[in-house]
Amino acid sequence: MVSPKKSLGQHFLHDKNIAQKIVDHLIARTGNVLEVGPGTGVLTGFLNKKNFQDYKVIEIDRESVEYLQKTFPELNEKILAADFLRTDIQNLFQGSFSVIGNFPYNISSQILFKILDVHEQVDEVVGMFQKEVAERIVSPPGSKKYGILSVLVQAFFNARLLFTVNESVFYPPPRVKSAVIKLERIEGKMLPCEKKLFFDLVKTAFNQRRKTLKNALHKFEFAQNDKITELLSRRAEQLSVTDFEYMCTIVQQVK
């Protein structure tokens, strides 16, 4: 059996009913699926039965890789022993793909940012997160939990929390509650401004979330109009994704 490693944030799901429930939420319309951090393969067993067109798993832990190779010998060429965060996932499949996984909580936000880098290719994401992070991702404007991840993810994906998961179904049990969320790409969604500028604007706005945007976004230059004046009088958590997109287009006009 694989020993869970604290340094990798490993908490292995052992409840097969929950594993089946997670997998059942994956549509995988293109048949291309990437599983991130399979660990001991509790999701892998169900995903492998689906006969996807192209199914790959990516795992950084050598002990887990060896276990998966022995348990699923038919997948050997599809098991990538690599660090997801350092892998060029853009070229793993022909066309778009789906992502699924019980994501290590210590890098779950980084995993999402990596997915956002290639959002045009990712049809959907079904993932296990720390409950607090999951709630942050799906939070609407006005909520205290609404933040950088909420805006950046919801700019490209419809996000919803599917169900929460108790600590007891993991080994070792984490000290936090968990939740599974689903992201579905908004078809044809294009930002009305540069992606890099949009990300910078949103991150800067929330880095000083207690300030009004007029003060938090002082490094950006805005062409003034009544709508911009009104938006700048608010705080970051009061703006919708559309509001941030509008502000981004105004900044871009000035550049």
C-alpha cells in the first residue's frame, strides 16, 4: 500500500461510493480525460471502466506511480510520472479535454490557475477541494468568500458546488471538511480585454479588499465616465465578473 506523504498533501479517499459519485458527474464529451493526483487509484478504477477515447493520469509521487502501474497495467503508457504544475498540459491531448481529481489541498489553487492558463481547451473540471476553497470558488458577488478565485474562475466557467465530504472517508483524515465542485466552460466566452491585464486588475483589487477600488487600483489609469466613477467607489467584493471585465476594457483603452 502507498504511504501518504504530508509534504505532498496526500489524503487518500477510500470510500468507493463517493468515488463513484464524483466520477458520475464527469461528462467528458470529447472523450479526453486527465486525472490529476490519482494516489491509490480510487477514482482511477471507475474512470478506467468508462472506455474514454484518451484517458491519462498524472502523478508526482513515485510510490503511487508504481502502485498504479501494478494495479492498472493496461494504463502503463497513460500514467505520467510528473509534476502537474510543471507539465505542458496544452499538448497532452488532441483537442479539448476534461480534468478530474482529488486535488492536494496545498496546491489546489495553483492547479486551478494552471487550468485557467489553458481554459480554452478545458471543457470541464470535477474536483475535490478543501470546503472553504470550494465555497470561495463558487461564491457570488457580495459574499465575504467572494475573491480572486471566484472572479477568475467564473469569468470562464459556470461553477457549482456538488456536495460536501466528511473527513472520515480519507486516510489520513484531513483536519478540514471537503467539497466536490464542477466547472463547465462557458462556450465561446472571450474576454473583452487582454487576459493578463484582467488577471492583474482582479488580483490587485482584492489584495486590498477593504479599500475602495479608487484606492486599491491607483496604479491603473481609467478613462473617466459615470460608470467608472461609480464602480471605483465600491470595494472589490461588490463587483460582478462583468464589472471587472468592463473596467479592464476601460484601462486597456488608455494604454
